[in-house]
Amino acid sequence: MEALKRAARMEHIHSDIRGPLYLKALEMQKNGEKVLKLNTGNPAVFGFELPDSIRKAMEESADKGMAYCDFRGMPEAREAICEYERGKGIRGITMDDVFVGNGVSEVISFALLPLLNDADEVLLPSPSYSLWGNTVYLAGGRPVFYTCDEQAGWFPDLADIRSKITPKTKAIVVINPNNPTGVLYPKEILQEIVNVAREHGLMIFSDEVYDRLILDGKQHVSIASLADDIPVVTMSGLSKSHFLCGYRCGWMVISGPEKLTEEYRQGIIQMTSMRLCANALAQAAIPAALKDMETPRSMTRPGGRLYEQREAVVKELKKIDGISFVKNDSAFYIFPKLDVKKFGITNDKVFARDLLYSKKILLVPGSGFDWKDPDHFRIVMLPEAEELAEAVRKIGEFLDGYQQHVEKIA
């Protein structure tokens, strides 16, 4: 028997958030070294506690979560989601338009697989959360990356989007707030994206999982609220706003004219029914969480953890010669830029590896987010403010005099 080989569809799949450097960090920890892992947005490991509203809901629903539920999701959960999304201005939706999944990660696959034929194209932002591009590949499609312009505050470049539309283009993906930049898009930009989609007959996928983590008094606008006449799939969940990453609790909502979405919807039904159902017990948290907006608000206003942690990082980043950045106004990420000429950087993975070995800090380089140049990295701003400030100071110490020597990374 010949050795088993990976399928060809796996060629472009990558997950740098938990890739080779992450495994190296685990090895270092096993050997007794203390590593600060700023690679993944996982609030509970940094001391964010289970909200009382969620704890109570879970305790009261333990028996209800034992059996398979409706493959679309528990009715109470879907109605709560529908009410929440209608409150954000999405019109014409009912609970039958809602599908609950094991995290947004799962519903992304449910959304893309029924849409794409081989070589169909999906427009994705760059930088971008890599799950989107990976799932397009696995669905047989081709991700085409449009630029988010750092000089314009990381907003999508509308001209670049238009230039990359072909007869094969099926959809535009919007990640708002964005991961990895932590930037919130204004209504004017979203309206322009809707106009492009309308003009070219494209559907929109909107990843809004950070929509309740908005800083600086700004307000999130759901792109579906601007697009009654075209198909939009809006995705969100509780992993970030209520710190429930391990509960795997996400959803998707289909909006737009039913005559345009019905056959596609049947594909979603095929996918979700084949899976039987999402975690039933976790769904008990959804109505309680969507009534508890104080938990995310308490984190994002001045004095709250996410706000103060962001301020601590920004304060220290400003002191580092050779780093520039756009201050995030949402989520808990920032995406600084390195002066590659100053530091001789030609490979951002080597930079991240060198930092890990030298300062025991694990970051994800920009290439892990499908960014084309080796000049960015993402900081996850979840540790307490002083620990984050010290970590950024260590990055500054590391960069002081750093010159990259590139060799092959295993």
C-alpha cells in the first residue's frame, strides 16, 4: 500500500493562528518556558469570566440540551436572533431565515458550499481572517482578494473591488468590524459596497461577529440593513462579545428577496440537516446573551477592560521607532506596520519566529491574514493592560537593532 497523500484541495489551506509557530510555542511551554500567546482571540484564557446571565440560562436548560433540536436551531434561539438583527435594521426576516451553527466557522462553510461551483470566485478583503479564503478553496472556488487601504484607515478600496469582478464572481465578503485590523466600516463605505453588488448581481456575505465590541462611542451598521433588494447573509455569534469561544455558538441570517434566495436556502437546509443540529445546550445561551448588552458595553467604554487594554497598547506602540499603525475602533485587534527597510525584513514569518525565540511572545504575521507584503503583524489585546504594555515594550526592545537573517523555516 502506498503512503496516503493529502487531497489536492488542501494545497492552499493555511491556519497561521494555530500553525507551526503555535506548535513551537506549545513545545516551549512544555519545556518550562513562559510564552505570552497573542495569536488567538480567546477571551476566557485571559480571565474574562462567564457572564451571570449565561450561567443562569445554562443551568436552567441542562435537560433541554440533551436531545437533538431543530436542525436550523432551537426556536427560542432563532427568534431571539431574528429580533436582534431586526433591531439592527434588517427588514423582512423571520426565524425561518435563521440557521444556528457551531460557531461562525461552521456557518461560513454552510454559506459557501451551496453557492460555489468549481472555479467560481469570491471577493475577500485583504487583510482577511484566513478561514474565509480556506473555505472558498475547500468549496472548489477561488478567493480573489481586494485591498483594504491602510492609508485610508483600512477601509475597502472600492476601485480595487470593481477591478476584480469577472463573470465568475459570485459574492463579496465583508468582515465588519475587521479581523485583523480592528477597524469599523462607516455606513458610507458599506453603501458603496452594496451599490457594487447591486450593479453586478452579486450576493454579500457579512461577518459581523465583533459587532457588539465597538469602541469610542461609534455605532455598528449592518450592511444588510442597506440592501433589501439583494441577497445578504449576515453572520454573528457569542464567542467574542460574551467570551463563549468554547461554546461554539454562531448563526447566519439570510435576507433579501425570497425569489432570489429560495434555491440557495434549500442548499443551506441540505447542509444543516445533514449535520443534525448545532450544540443544543449552547443555544440556550443565545436569548440570554442577546438581552445582556451590558456585558459587552462594560468592556468597551472608558474604564472597561477592552478599552483600557487598547489604550495601553497604543501608548506603547507610539514609542517604537519603525512601527506605525491605524488605531482600532472595535474588536480587540490591532495590525501594526513594520518599517521593512529599517529592519531588513523580507519574511514576516521569520520575524514572528525570531520574536518568539527572543522574547517569548507569540504573534501572527500579516501573511497569516492573506496580506501580500511582509510588513505587518497582529496583536491580540486580551491580557490585562499592564501585561500588554510590557509585551509591547519587549517588542520594542527586540526591534531595537534588529536585522533579519532569512533562512528556511521548517
